[in-house]
Amino acid sequence: MSDAPLTLEIEKLVAGGLGLARDEGGVVLVRGALPGERVTADVRQGKGVRQGTVREVLRRSPDRVDGPELPTADLAFASYVAQLGYKRAFVEEALARIAKLRVPVGETVPSPEEWHYRNTAQYLVTPQGLGYRERRGHTAQMFQGDPLVMEEIAAVAQKLDPERLDPATEIAFRASRLTGEVVAALIGTGEPRDFLRASDHLLDAGVVGVSLAQPAGRRFSAGVRLIAGESEIQEQFGDVRVSISATGFAQVNPAAAGLAYRRAAALAAQGLGQGEHAVDLYGGAGAIARHLSPHFRRVTVLDTSAEALSRGRQDVAQSVAEGAGEKNISFRQGDASRLEDIGADVLVVDPPRAGLDEAARDHIQESTADRLVYVSCDPATWARDVGDLVRRGWSLGEITPHDFYPQTSHVEIVSVLER
């Protein structure tokens, strides 16, 4: 830290929810500050852009509110209306700075719920209770309650005795707003029999299924085994029901994600009547693809995850058995970076935070598709990709931010390009 706190004027909020200020030494990024505020901040000296945290607010923004101090809620100190405006600005700034484009960005679509929207949580298990992992370390930050997670998860967590979760070092939850059910995954080293006591404790607390995952550098990459009960529960995402688990990927805010999926499908089908073939790259279990199904004769889901594709096939089979259609969806395991042309007239992409690599953009360019719906969770990589595609001859149309993560600086984007 610096010897004395700096007094700074905050110009704007940038990606990551950091307030940007300048002094004689250059740019300073300050956590916990809002545009228009005058603050004192403790600033770390080091290479690159200096960063710090607010010590005291000397002039308060009218957008500032009293919110919980949680590592998972880095914008909870701003009003929700202000958060939506900041998120739109993040997208506009990335588009101008990285893509070098001036295209109108729509208003941010709010989440149906501002609090208790997260259907998943992962906590450290400590002798003192459950805790968050510190932002820059592996120690636990204890908390009394988590206002971001669904009440169903909070109710289970309140009943747990950490001693009875031994030898688990972490625990993950997934809840369903549709059914009210919760499944859990214990994370720790050992055989399933070593976790039977912990599993029984979780079942007594109200979960309907418990899995075991070995610790791994990449989340759940060392495999998952079911110990007791159910491994999956059902949740509603927009117009479709989807199987979700404590360890598989699924959007954490089903209500907000459903709004984005409906918009993505509308953009994909706009003006086509009945389209011929849509391909959903990075399609996972097919939640977006199933929204495309009524608008196209064929829909193909491509993803590298065998687990996600298996869940998707099961969900579609169940939907077909219930008479809901979706007979036109097929699932293929494959990498978008090595995509061969499969005759699509519309592509939909929802890549991980790293965005589309150059090979994937090359394949999109070489495809037969003349429309691309790009759903993104990262304005910077999205802007890089759409900037490249526009230089290759695509035209960027509607851009709409969606808020999947209230009280945080994260923003999703639904956009469309055509050629």
C-alpha cells in the first residue's frame, strides 16, 4: 500500500466495477467508488495501472446506496437503475475502444429479480462455517447470509454444521425455482464412503441429491460421482425445461437467461418465416437451440462437453415424449474451432468468456450462414470478435445488454450480425 491514502475524483466506472481516476502519476482504478465521487483510497503501488480500494467517500454520488459487503457483489453499493446504466456503458465503451465501432447499444434488460436470483453457489467449508474464497487468495471470508442466492439454498446452508461435512473442503449447491429442490456436491479428497456422514447431513438439511467431486485445478474436471439421491433437477429457462446439476454448467439466473434466449431466437428467425437450418455453437445442453426449434426445419447443437450434450438429449427426448415437439434438434460433439461447413443459414454462438478464437471466426467466415447471433458474457472479447467480423464484411445490428448478475459488474450481450 501507499504511505498515505490518495484523494481522487472518480471520472467513470469501467469493466470490473472499478472507478477510474487520474492523478499526476496517471490512471488509478478504485474498487468501491462511483462516478462523480470524491474519495480517499488506499492504492497499491506496482507495475501497470495502479489499483486501490475506497477508504472514505468525501462526496457521495446520488446513485450510492447501502448494500452488503460481499466479494460476489461488487456493485451492490449502487442503485439498481444506476447499475443498468453502467452495464450499458461497459458495452458502449468496449465497442468504441476495442472494436472501433459506433453502433447504438440498447438499454440494459433488467433481471426480473434484483436479489436472491442465483441458483448456484460454491463455498469453502471451515470450522467456523461456510465462507467465500477471498478475492486474492484461498482463505475464507465468513458471512452471515448470502442475499444473492435463492432462498432455497440459503435455507439449506443455515441448517449445516461444518463439522458434519468433514472431510469436504468445499460445497456447491444448485437450486430450482421451478421445483424448489436443491442438489449439492461435496468437494474433497477421498472415496464416496468417506463422505456418507456428510451426505446424510445434507439430505437431512433438505437437499434431494448429493454428488462427490475431487479437488481439481479446473472446476469439476477430476470427475463427479453421485453418492445419494438425484444428480439433476428441473428448471425453467424461458420456454423450455432444462436439467441442471450442482456441477454442470447452466446460467445462474434462469429468469433473466430465459429473456435473453427468447430474444436470441427472435433475432435468429427474424424475417425468415420458417428458416432451414440453424446451428448453435457452444450450445451446451441446448437451451438456446430449443428456443430456435419452432422457427427452423433443423437445429444442430455443437459442444465439446459430453455431459452437457447428454443432458440436452435427455431433455429433448422428454419434451418429445410429452408432445412438445423439438424432433428437429440434433446434438453433435465437436469444437467450434474445427467446425466444418454443415450448411447452416443461421449460426448462434454463446462462447465462454474467452470469446471466439481466430479459428472459430475463420470457420464462421467460411460458412454458408449469412446471419450470426452472438450471445456473450464478456464485453471485451465480444467487441474484439465483432470488430474482426465487421472488418471481414459483416454488419453489426441490434445490440442489447442483459443483466444476469444484479449487484455485480457482469453483463451479458445479445447481438446480431449479417452479411
